[in-house]
Amino acid sequence: MSAFAGQKILVTGGSGFLGGPLIRELVLRGARPEDVTVPEYPRHDLRLREACADVVAGQDLVIHLAANAGGIGWNLAHPGALFYDNAAMGIHLMEEARRAGVKKFVQIGTVCAYPFQPPHIPFREDDLWEGYPEPTNAPYGIAKKAMMVMGQAYREEYGFNVIYLLPVNLFGPGDHFFEPEKSHVIPALIQKFVDAREVGAPEVVVWGSGFYQGVPVSREFLYVDDAAEGIVMATERYDGAEPVNIGAGREVPINDLIEMVRGMTGYQGKVVRDLSRPDGQPRRSLDTTRAREKFGFVARTPFEEGLRRTIAWYEEARRSRKKP
């Protein structure tokens, strides 16, 4: 019998980019759709204790995906809100879940919690306290890292089963393509190149130089369906106090990414660099050994295939939005 059969499951952020694939994965692994609850804002404002108490009542399992998050531009514009919203949601939700007798709480953290220049590439979970996060990510990253500390403290004092997962940058269909102020690098690039191709724009402007102190800036990207599978596998099989990275195990230089997206979208114009804009963290790549050893997760979607699917989704969504 599935570990999820008959369980009442709360998925915060369940209507979002990651939430949809995650709920589908839960159902594939035995959860009944009618047993999965997704709280919706503004009816349930999870920054408020009373709202959290309401949504956790009667639940067996909580998976906390909901977050105020975005790309570098969003981080620069809203550091206060990013810290408060994410800390308030996590603190109230975990406390009220404990009070309500929830059996397990899955806290989704962020790669932004890692130090600006960690001692190892790829990042190991033990590196989390080896320095301050990259400044544009710090309010968000520290708020989310505080939830790891809270979960470990609640495990120690109350015996509350909290696990903490650290996904790397996600991408895929349904990302923030139509909210450019929240876009991360992949949806932002896809949108820019496709839109420029369609109108015949002679150039596309991208942020930063793609280098930090002469070294190529890089990111690791995880396809959203793989992320959903990893989180659900951890929810089903992992009960440890140690944080666990959820990643793909491949580092992609940003300049290579730009050329991949440009080629796959068929854009023929010029790429112009806006050097007044930041590059963000110099490198970002996760050691995924712990996830493989603790609950058997290995990402399955090749990066190029995920990128093709994502571009195809955006092009279809763009056409649909233009229909009368």
C-alpha cells in the first residue's frame, strides 16, 4: 500500500508552478485527489497564524511549497517583503502544524541559502553555515534557512518530524513567463528571444557579463517534474534531520545557456549585454549524493530536452493568449 493512501495532505503553493506537478506525483503514488488540500490566497493568508491554524486542522502531512520568490530584479526590489513573507509563513505554519498533530512537515528551502562563495563546488549540505549568502538573495535565503533551524529545534524538543529540502533553480512549463518582474533566468531568456523573433527585433538585451572575476557565471537547473518527483520521494522515504539537496548534478554556464535558448528559439538578431545589471551568485551547483543515498532520487530529464519542452510550452501559451 502507498504511504499516501488515506492520508490528508496539505500542499501550500499547490496551484503554482511546482505545485501542479507535485500533486500529480502524489496521486501517481497513491494519494486520492480529494484528500489533497490547496489553500488559496487571499482566503488563506499564510502569513497569519489564524489562517495557518485553519488550513492544518485535520491534516496528516504538510508540504510547504508556498513562497514569495523571484529572480534578481524581484530580490533587489523587495528584500523586506521577501524576508517577512517567507519567515512569517514558515514559522506560523510549522507551529500550527505541530499543535494540530500533523505527522510530518516537509519544508522546501532554497539554494539561495548557500554562501556567496561556498568552500566546495558543487555545494554540500554541510556548507550552509560557511558564509553569508549572495547579497541579492540573502533576505530570502536566510528566511528560508531559518526554517531548517526551526525544524531541527522542533524535532529535538517536540519529536516533530520535519524534513528540509534544498532544490536548485527550477524550470519548466508554467513558470513565471507572464510575470516578468518575477522571472528567473530561463523563462526570462525564452520570453525575450521568442518575442524578439516574432516582431523581428534586431537585438535582445541580457543582464550581466556572464563572468565573475574572469570565471564564467553558472547555474544548475532542475526540470520541474523531476523536482516534484524528488520532493515526493523524500516525503515518502526520508525522515532525517539533515537537510538534503535536490538537484540535477549538471552545471551550465550562463553564456552557454543564452546561446542554447537563442538557437532553440531560432532568434537571429544580436545579443547585447547590460553590464549595469548584476550577475548574481558566481556559480551554483549542488552535490546530490545525499538525495541519492537517502531516498534514491536521481534527476531523469536531460537539460536540453527540458529546455525544448519549456520553449514549446511558452510558444503555445503565447499563441493562446493572443487568440480572440
